[in-house]
Amino acid sequence: MTERLLKGVSHTLLYGSALALALMMSILTWQVFARYVLGSSPAWAEQSALILLIWMTFLGTASGIAEGFHIRIVEGVASLNQPWRSRAVQTANALIILAGILILGLGSLLVATTWTNAVPTLPVTRGMVYLVIPASGGLMAIFAARKLCLGEEIEGSAASA
């Protein structure tokens, strides 16, 4: 049950990130069209695209941890013999948990500090925009803890050869 729930959350994050990318590209395309063809760029476009970029990045990062497509170097680890390979993977997962917890804590401070700061041209505050940061950190820690508990091995170009 928990495994299916985490997989569903991960896929939802991935689709949310893809949707944010599509919306961001649409907004930026409209902004360029409006600026150069219509002669007047919409005031909301730049801030909206920036917010979507922030959300896309953090949602995609959390999903990347869960799905195993985050940035990493597998060749060195995959070439290690057991038990060193497992130790290296477990150490990496432990470091991701630590990073997730730090992002959760520091992101929460950022949200609290910027909660009343208005976003120019949009009816939201910076704190609302930054809510994705601690949420992503918490999810990253949960996904990495799952991998740590299950003892999952790495996948990648060298490991799959």
C-alpha cells in the first residue's frame, strides 16, 4: 500500500512538473508574441513563468529522487565490488535524506520570512510561491529513506551493461 502511494505521489509530481514546463513555455511564447507583434508585453507573464520554473524544478527534483533519474555519477559506483557498491549507494541515500531535511527546515524558514512579501503583478505572496521548497525537501527525504530501507541498488549506464 505504502509503495503504491509513494509511486503515485512520484508520478503526480512528475506530471505536475511537466505541466509547469508546458505552461511556462506557453506563457513565454505569448510574452514574446505580445512584445514583438502586438507591441505590449503582459505584466504578469515574467513573474508567472518564474514561479512555474521554481515549482517545476522542485517537483521534478523530488520525483527524480523517487524514480532514480536525478543527476548522479553511476560509473564509479557501478564499478565497485560488493559490499562497497551497496555502502556507496546507502551513503548517497543517507546524504540525500540529510539534504532533504535541510531543504525542509531552511525552506520552511524562507516561507515564514517571505509569507507577506507580495509578488509584483500577481495576487500571491513570495511565501506562497516558496511553499514548494519545504514540501519538496520532505518528499526527497521520504523517497530516499524508502530507498535506504529497501537497500535499492543503482541503475544507469554502467550498472545496466
